[in-house]
Amino acid sequence: MKIIRDPLWKNISIADELFEACKTKAFIRLQNIRQLGPTFLTYPGATHTRAAHSLGVYHVAMKLLDSLCKKGADTFITESGKKSFFAAALFHDIGHFPYTHSLKELSLEEHETLSARSVLTPELSGIIYNYGAEPEQVAAIIDHNLHSDSETMFYRKLLSGVLDPDKLDYLNRDAFYCGVPYGIQDTDRILQSTIPDKNNGIKILPEDMLNVENILFSKYMMYKAVYWHKNVRIATALMKKALHSAITKKILFPEELYQLDDYSVFSLLHSRNKFDEYKCVLSVENNQLYKTVFEIPFDETNTLHLKLENLDYRSEYEKELSQKLKLENCDLLIDVPERISFESSLLIPGSTVFSSKTVQDFTINLRKIRIAVKPEYSEAIMSSNILIEKSDLM
Amino acid sequence: MKIIRDPLWKNISIADELFEACKTKAFIRLQNIRQLGPTFLTYPGATHTRAAHSLGVYHVAMKLLDSLCKKGADTFITESGKKSFFAAALFHDIGHFPYTHSLKELSLEEHETLSARSVLTPELSGIIYNYGAEPEQVAAIIDHNLHSDSETMFYRKLLSGVLDPDKLDYLNRDAFYCGVPYGIQDTDRILQSTIPDKNNGIKILPEDMLNVENILFSKYMMYKAVYWHKNVRIATALMKKALHSAITKKILFPEELYQLDDYSVFSLLHSRNKFDEYKCVLSVENNQLYKTVFEIPFDETNTLHLKLENLDYRSEYEKELSQKLKLENCDLLIDVPERISFESSLLIPGSTVFSSKTVQDFTINLRKIRIAVKPEYSEAIMSSNILIEKSDLM
Amino acid sequence: MKIIRDPLWKNISIADELFEACKTKAFIRLQNIRQLGPTFLTYPGATHTRAAHSLGVYHVAMKLLDSLCKKGADTFITESGKKSFFAAALFHDIGHFPYTHSLKELSLEEHETLSARSVLTPELSGIIYNYGAEPEQVAAIIDHNLHSDSETMFYRKLLSGVLDPDKLDYLNRDAFYCGVPYGIQDTDRILQSTIPDKNNGIKILPEDMLNVENILFSKYMMYKAVYWHKNVRIATALMKKALHSAITKKILFPEELYQLDDYSVFSLLHSRNKFDEYKCVLSVENNQLYKTVFEIPFDETNTLHLKLENLDYRSEYEKELSQKLKLENCDLLIDVPERISFESSLLIPGSTVFSSKTVQDFTINLRKIRIAVKPEYSEAIMSSNILIEKSDLM
Amino acid sequence: MKIIRDPLWKNISIADELFEACKTKAFIRLQNIRQLGPTFLTYPGATHTRAAHSLGVYHVAMKLLDSLCKKGADTFITESGKKSFFAAALFHDIGHFPYTHSLKELSLEEHETLSARSVLTPELSGIIYNYGAEPEQVAAIIDHNLHSDSETMFYRKLLSGVLDPDKLDYLNRDAFYCGVPYGIQDTDRILQSTIPDKNNGIKILPEDMLNVENILFSKYMMYKAVYWHKNVRIATALMKKALHSAITKKILFPEELYQLDDYSVFSLLHSRNKFDEYKCVLSVENNQLYKTVFEIPFDETNTLHLKLENLDYRSEYEKELSQKLKLENCDLLIDVPERISFESSLLIPGSTVFSSKTVQDFTINLRKIRIAVKPEYSEAIMSSNILIEKSDLM
């Protein structure tokens, strides 16, 4: 047994056999991928990595399943299944690459698919096997497209549900490293009080609703203050614009992204810098983020807003708009935040103070369309009022 | 300048002249009044006192006004007014007596009135005067029935508003001492970012709404987990029942309560033990709380529920019910939580995800009518189903 | 299983049967005894009780023994012995009375003896028996004068050793509630890494020395900043002076002290106030502590210093000195801190940076003889230089 | 005024003009240099950067000087001097490059010299000037070789003394990010209680000694648990061995190192990989650290130990030893920790429990000579006993 220190959970115990995985290239890559990408430009403390998060999820998953076993889960799970679940927790993000979540609009592979594939490589599957778990099951817990039996289904529901180890780690950890008090969950209590449910992972008792409400509200707060902080949105949109353009122009192929980390993504782009939007990459690398010149809440009834959700349409619109503003296309961007669910579907009506309506309001309150331009042009554009007059967005 | 250690705010600086007040009998009494009354029976860590809370409010008030002064408040406030505000923060609860908040239904004096009166006693007013503040102004900041000028009005609004030093201390402190993560506020940031408003105390900018929402949600969580925890409600209801009976029977006079602390309230009751409900006092003192046998959400459309809000009606109803159940009146109690506002009136529609409706839902979700009986009778009554059959409450 | 919240350890699990003990009069008394006595006059946050500490020691003891069992202790301990150990942790202070530690110089019973006696009362022994532990063994783990077998010896050594649950709770808890950073221990790590030793409780590996050194240094810091803070010493010395006088004059009998709490000790003294030193009691109750007029490090080579360690000699010396200074005897006191060991005997020479000499230096640095007088006389005496001239103390 | 979030100090206020510096290439480089180099391989949370540390030192320096000004320092310092001090705090590490501290044995430039030089570049000096500080003075505060007047001397002593902003940030921050409780300082109290001394920076009052002792002991604990953790020492020694060899063989020039960050140092070495010790670089990058096969406390009376402190001698000795052991030179290394002072010279004898002897013991206890080899060879060598027989080291 090896004990690893962690600022959040203090001491993480891990079996020697599984600890071997932490010295593989696949895992070392996660040590060079920051959990929150370019957020550290705004929150300088937020340098925590996917590796630290993965260890944290593993730790919470251990505590959770140990607690469920004391309450009856031991009657329907196997010893190797248990270990597969722990390994799945540790490797659930092993396929992550920089900006994974924000590049979903480019037609890349799902990171769960990549994680499952990585789990099945000889190196990792050998380690998993030595540890006493089943590589195939580990992969199937992570990637919901793979075939699964009922025990595997149980683990899937534990690993991504309302109160899951992933959320319990990331909300706590992201808040901790950013230095904000919004994401703190009553983790220990949740882990001690949760009841197993063979078909649904965990059963949410009426007295657990407090914790579900807290997680929901924390997510809203973290989106508002951190995940969708204006600067984070813009840095991400800049990278997306550059990568979308490079892929469209066949300067870059999606497969090339999958093995990168936060630094090699820049090195690669430096070596393929013959396209206009490469400038966007430099503006992120040098922390010269574009400035917002126009901002409006996303409006479900506005046809233009709905069309702008499509990345190709958005690119065309950016081109037109930059021409009107006499800017180069690479000096302007439009950001449209993704639709996020907040899992309101998981709430049981009547049992909580948060109606579906309230949870929808969270999303509405958060989603804002922004137009941003290179810093040196922002003042002129703001004072010209030209954007305000463009009534089609309003 | 004297520095006082505090587990929450770490170091509280206080002028030597004002620190003298901490050695008066009035303040020492606060050291023997637990901030959360009988909550320590359920949360053994919650032994923090009104004295520690008062010092905390003083500390936050200092930080708040210092920050507002850097942003223009110094143009419309006076030096002595400032000190009056700090003293008002320190003495705002000096008139508190045990169970103040829960005894509101008995016709006692408001604790603000008592605090203001205490401030004007020779001992405290002398100290306040030496410190450089105006005793009359200090009293008027605390007691809104007293005459006030516009500067005093400004301080009143600072001391009790949406983001006020009282709430910022008690939500944080109560959570801290109970060991729950729900009440934590982004205090430092709130204090640094708040803008003064001569007429309204502070101006709530759109970007401050996050903090207002957090305070609202924290209050809801703290009510659910702590302030209105079942055991806390019942312990309080037991004391209320005993005191109401003693006052009605002229065994005790309200004025006798005002100078008590957590221990002398019991001593006094021990010496006036010739009434049936005295048993309720012993059940609290010995941590033998009554057990809930019936619980139903308060329903605004139920006439009986509305009538039960009246303490005298409730007492009569308790008597009847105990007869039906063949119990002594003192062995049964009905608890009806007070109406609480959550200050939804202070929310600016459109600027927040919390609609008035959501905030009302908080209250509805929290208010529950409970019937409780002496522990030894609870099982028999629960199994008899006699209460479930009483359809008038349902 | 019941879960109790605790600000320090967050969630403490306790068997329902054992939890019953928390509702006995014996335990409720601990809820009214502050862990650090009059320290709250100086550190207003320090209102934590012997009850909260007892629960904490129980929690740490559980974690410790569970961890030792995973490393082989399960081969030589019994199930009922384990429960006896947990009960002993919970009840180790059940015989505590106010100022227990500081009244050691009066010939009172040891609090361990009182705790053991309390454990054997019908009420507690019944609960212990229902829980599955042996009352006699529980008593013997606490009171080293009782007969013990080798398993009981093992528990004794666990409960009071270099890295014991008592110290791990009180250093952490006292620091936490006072708001100082000095007492924090690496508890989780210590509990996870400690190795069982059948004869000595735990084995201290070379890599554990870091934690032993940290505990030693923390104790030194906590003595300096908190336990022996000037005001704490003086408040305690005032109570000791009053109680010593009352007992000597047969106004009070030691047995009367054993069942008291922080409040009833004052009530009792109020009802027996016909002795001069009663004034000392009031000065503590009203936070009008005597002021230090003379302070000198305790000197092992000074005959007078050595004599002053004897309480009776000290009382005589106080009388003489007060006459010389034209004060009433009750207006002056001399404080001589007890000898403390810092368990330097437990250190293995060569294995630590702290030589016996360094550890002795801790004690020397901390022990200071002080003369204090009623606040109104301190200035006159200080300016008169009369004490400085008294060369026999220097 | 800009407010930056920080997990350690929560909210750092910085003037807009000075904040511009955070967007320069020089500062962005610090965002890619981990404060503790390869420590994150052992403590995965320790990914905090020189940039975050620099902002922290700036914050503590502000608090410190503001507090000193309230206690009289404002009478002998100028407004521009004050700003120069703040800028010096922010830029004191701007010349840092990867492994700066551990490469001191190679004859590279001091990082203070490089920092001062960076401060005087047009970009940074322009920002400093706009902010209202003097670039020359900023440089002179950082680099003690530059000319200084008495005010600058005062700032130098503030910035590197017994209780300086650098130590107060790094001990707290390193402990926080590693997840260990050893480095926590009573920062707020230190900052509030410290007294200015025109000639010596700050005056250490007897009651401050507690804090000095705490810093000393914390440093010892942090060295033992983190800074000189076996794995950290070996990772660092591997890089040192590779760089020393590359520089000796003129494959690399010292000047090339100065502008690197944690990632470009590896890129550069990948492009200059034609030397045997390049393998050492890969073992660090891939977390395949060499394993210790021999360890002995450094002995001041052992001539061989003394000779091994010299890097060139050590390299020769490594070569010989690897031949004897039939290993390639690049598969073995000897680590000899540097001499560290613990500033015992700053202690005033008699005022502290830490004698010079004790402080020397700290160093002796920490310094261990280690021989380590590639993981695959460690077992064979350990079992062969060949090293134990080499009596010259023992």
C-alpha cells in the first residue's frame, strides 16, 4: 500500500500494483494537463492537473464503494468488479487532451472512448490485470458504448450520477485551487450516508436532497465564477477558433491532438503556424486575451442565436462581421457557450426546493453570447456603437 | 490597540478604550450565552457565544466600513459616526437573553430595545464616550424605534441589510462551530468589492448578485441542517412551553428573563418549579428531548395550521390533544416554526436566478408542524396510528 | 450507528448503544466544563467542552486501533477488549471537574480515579455492558492503579503514550478553538502509518520521529501561547488560592468539587462566601484578573524558588509579602507553574534532533514565577520598585 | 485596483499599472516554472508556480509594510521607495530558471542578478516607472551587489530577514500545495505585531521569538518531509548530473538555461541528446527515478565526505564507483545535499529555546549522502553488499 499526499483529501491510499500506473507515459501526460486549462491565467492558483484529479476521483470512489459495501452492496458485487471500479475511477480521464471539453464542437472522438482505448493498451491493461481487475470491465465502466453486464452498469451509475466521485472531486478541487468558497461539498457525510441501489447506483433519500441541492447550486456558482468566467470563455474560444481553422484547412488532423499535453499543443501549433488564426494561439500563450465588445444573454427565441450555436455558421458570421468592422477575421471572435444540463432530469419533483424551472434559470443566467476583439481594437469598436446598432443579435 | 484571537477571523483589532467594554458585566453575560442555544445538544461543537459573535460582527463591520471609506463613503460620514457604527456592531446583541429569538411569541421586549437600553447605561455609555463615539447614536443604530439622522440611517442599513456584518459573521461562525460546510461566505471578497450608497447602505452591483444568491442559499441550508434541525426545534419548543406557562401563571415575569444567561435561566426555573411544565425544562437540561410522532409541512390553505400559529391557541390545542392521547399536557408539545422572510423583497427581479417563487419555496420546504411527546410514550403513540387518523391536520 | 458532527474531525461515528452514554448526567456535566477553563477570557473562541474533547478522543482511538488491526494487532486483541478501549477513550475524562489539572497541588483525588469510579456506576457500566465492552476493563484502562492483564496494558499504552489519541485531539482542538496555528498535527498520516507493538502500544519507526518531534514542539508552542498564557495562569492561580483557603478553613470539602461544572463551582462558592479569598473568585468571574508586578524564570538552583513550589509555603510567603506591601493577603498571589515533563524520557537518543537538553530547555523557558496583585494596586507597586529590591527571588 | 484570487491569501489587491507586468513574457515564464520543480512527482498537488509565489510575496510585503508604516516606518520611507519595495517583492524571482537553487554548484549566475537585470529591461522598467516606483531601486533591493542608499538597505532587510515575506509565503504555500501541515505560520499575527527598525528592517521583540522559533522548526520539518524528500533529492541530482555533463562537454552553455521554463528545458535537452547523461534527463521526465542503494549521514570529520561536496570530485568518484559496480557512469549518482544555514546567526542567545547547537543539529539530521542507481540495478547491488563493504564512506 502506498500513501500519496493530496492537499484536498490529505492521504490517498493506493495498492502498490495500481500505483505502477502512475509511472506510465499515459499517466505522466495527465500531470502536464491542467484540470482547468487556461483558467490559471485568471486564477493563478489553478494549476492542478488531470493527474491529481484522477487520484482524487479514485480516492472518493474507494470511500464511496467501501461505505456502500457496509450497507449491503457487498451482496451483489464481486471482488474483481470492485477493483475494476477503482481502476475506472483512476483512468476515467486518461484519454483527456488539452481543451477536450471545449473542442466537443469539432468532430473529435469522445474522451471516454479514448480513455477506454488507453485502458486496453498492453501497458495499462497489464497493470490492471496484475492489480486484480478486469481491463475489459474497466473500459466498459468508462465508455458507455461498450457492452456491459449488470454489475458494470451499477459501477457506471456510481461513476456518473447525481452525487458521483467525479463531481465530488472536481467541485471541491477546482474551488480549492482557485481560492473560491463556492464548490465545497459535505463529502464525508455524503459518503457515509449514501445507500446502495443495485439498479440505480445509489438511492437518494429525502434527507440526501440537501446534498443534491448543494451540488446543483455549487455547480451554478462555479460556472458563474470560474468555468465560464469571461476570460476563461475567451481563451478557450480563441484556441477553438485556431484549431477549427487548422483542421478545416487540413493543417492539422484531429488524431494529432489526442496525445498532446498543455505544452506540446503549443509546440505543435508553433510548427504549423502558416494560417491566419495562429495569431489566436499566440494571444492565449502570451495572455493577451481578446476583449469583449458586446455581450447578450442567449435567447432561445432568437433565430440568429440558435444558428450561431453551429460552429461553421459561427465562423462564417465572424468573417462577415469582421469585414463590416474592418478587422481581419482572426482578430474577432464570437463565443456561444454550450448547452449544459445541470441534470435537472435527476431531480424528483416535490422533494426539492429546486424546480426544473429554477434549474433552467441557472442555465439561462449563465449562457451569454459574447463578441470579442484584439485588445488594441476594443476601445474604437466600443465607442463607435456599431455593434449596438446591429439589431439582429438583440 | 488590542489584538484578540478568533478561530474564524483569526486576529481582531480593537481600540483599548472599547476593549474595556469586554470586561463589563453586560458583556461577560454574553460569554455565558451560547449563540445557538440548545443546538450544542445535537452539534457538540456549537458552544460559541454571543460574545464571540459580537466581536466577529465588530470585526466585519470595521473591514466593511474601512473598505467603503476607500470608495467614497468618507465624504459623507463623520469620525465619531464611524466609531458609533463600530460600537453598535459590538453591542448589537448586548440585550440578548437565552432563547431570545424563539421567545418572540411571548410578549417580551425586542432584544434591540434591550440592547439600546444597555448601551445607554452609565457603564457602557461612559466607555463609548471615552472611545470617541456617541452613545445616543449607537443606541439609535441598533434600535430602529429611536430617532435617527441620515448618517445614522446609513449605519442602520449597513448593520442590517442583504450583505450585513451580522449575517456574514453568524452564517460563517455557526457553520464553522457546527462542523458543516454550508454557511461559508466569500467574506473577504464581498468586503473588498462592495460600493457605498448614501441612502441604502450599500449598492448591489450585478456582479455582487452571486454573493447575495450565495447568502440566500446558505441561509436555507443552515436552517435546514442546523437552525431548524428537528432536535433544536423541539428543545426550543420545550423551553417556550415552560416559559409561556410560567409567565401565564405569573410564576415568572418577563423582566426577570432579560438579565439571565444560559445557566442562570435554569437556576431561576429550578427555584420556581411549582408548575407542571417545569418537566419540559428538565427534559432539555438532561438532554431527554421529546420525540416527534407526527410531522406535516405547514400548509397556508389549512385553517387549523393558520390558527396553530397563535401560541395561546396552540396551548389549548395541546391540552385537548394530550387528553385524547391520555397524556399529561406537559408530556406533549406542538411546534410551529415561525414565518421567515429570507429578505426576498430585497432581490431585484431579473438580476438573479432566484425568483420570489424560489425563495418562497425555501420557506415552504423548511416549515414543518411537529407533534412530539416524552420519549417513553412515542412508540405507543406511533404504533397506535391515532395521530394519522386525526385528519384535521392533514 | 449514529453520526455526530464535529468541527475538528467532521463526522464521528458511534454505536447506538454507546451513544446512550452521551445522554447521562455524567456526560452532560462534561458539556458544561470548558476544556480550557478560564482560557476563554483571553481566547474568546475557546469554549469547547470536555464532552467535545471526549468524543474526539473516542474518534481518534477508533481510527488508531482500526489501523493497527490492519497491521497485525488483530492477532492479539479481543473484540470486547477493542470495545473497552473505545469506551475508555470516551470516558477517560468523565471524572474531570473544573480546574482539575491546576488543583493537583491540593490533595484531591486523581481525575483518573474519579473517571474509573464513574465508569463503574450502575448507569454507565450498564451502557458499557450493552455496548459489548467490559466495565472493569474500561476502568482499568483509565486508572493505572487498578489491576490489569496484558491486553489492558496494551490499551493503556495506546491511550497515553507519545502519539496518543488524547494528545492528538487536544493539541489540534485547543489550537483550532483558540484560533492559533501551533497545535496542528499530521493526524491522518500518523494514524495510517503507526505500527502496533504488543508490549509498548505502538512502535516508533525512525520515519515517525518527525511526528513525535512535531508533537513535542507543538506542546511547547501551545504552553507558551495558550496553556500558560499569563492571564490563564493568573485566573487559575486565583481559583487555586480561593479553593485552597476554603478547604484549609473547612469551608469546603474536596468531595464537593468532584460533581461540579464550570457554573455550579461559582454557585457553590457564592453560597460559601465567608472567607477573604472569596474575592479571588469574583475577580475571575468578572474578568478582573490580577496584574503581574514581578516575573522571573524559575531557577532550579534558587532555594526560595524550590520552596515556593510547595503550596503551603507559598501561602505563608504570600501573607508575609502582602503585609510588606501593605496589601490584604487576598489581593496578592504568587504563581509557580508546575513541573512538566514533555515526555523527554520517551525519546530515543540519536534518533531525533531534540536532545534531552533541548526538551529541558522548553520547560525552563516556560516556567516563570509571577507575583500579581489586584489591578488597582499594580501601578503603585510597579513604580515603587519594592519588589525588584527583594533580592531573595532573584 | 485589480483583485486576484489566491488559494492561500484569498484576495490579492494590485495596482492596475503593476498588474500589467503579469502579462509580460518575463512573468508568463514564471507561470510555467513550478515552485518546487520535480516535487510534484512525489506530491502531485505541488504544481504551484513561481508566478503564484511571486504574487504571494508581493501581497505579504504590502501587508508587512502597511503595518510597519502604522508603527512609525512612515517617518523614514518615501512613497516611491515603498512602491519600489512592492515591485521588488513581485519581481524578486523573475530571473528564476528551472532548478535554480540546485544548480548553484555549476558556476551559473545568481538568480538575484538575473532578476535585477530583468527588472531593468525596457519592458519591465517602463511598467515599474508608470507604477510610480524606481527601477534602479527595485533592482538594488533584489541584488545586494548593486549600490544602495539607506532606504534601499531597509527594504533589503525586510525582503530577506528572519521573518520575511518570501519565507512567509513559501513555507505556507509549499505546505498548502503539498498537503502537509508543517509549514503553517501565524502570518497575520506576525504582520500585525512586527515593529519597524530603520537599520535592521524589523525589530524582534521577546514576544516575537515564538514566531521565529516556529519558522525555524517549520523549515526543518519542510526540509525533512518535502524539500529534501529522498525522491526530490534524486530527481534534482539527476538533472544536475546531466546539465553538469552537458556544460562540461560544451553541449550546452549556461546562458541558454536562463530563459527556460519547466517544459522548454526538456525540449532543449531533447535537441542536444548526444551525451550519455541524457539518460538521466529521461529518467526524470518519465518518473523512473534512480533508487537509493546506500545512505549515510554527512560527517564533518570524514575527509571523503568533505571532498564529495565538490561537484567535480563527485563526478570523478561517480565514474570510479560505477566502474567498480560494473555500471555505466550515467546509471549511478551520488547526492550530497548543500550546506544550509537556518539563519542561526540571527538568533539572540538566551532569548530562545533553540540554541545554536540545536539548530546545527537540524542541519546534521537532514544532510545525508546517498548513492542511487537505475531502478533495474538496485536490487542486485543492495543484495551484493558491495557498497556496505566500501568502508571509506562510513
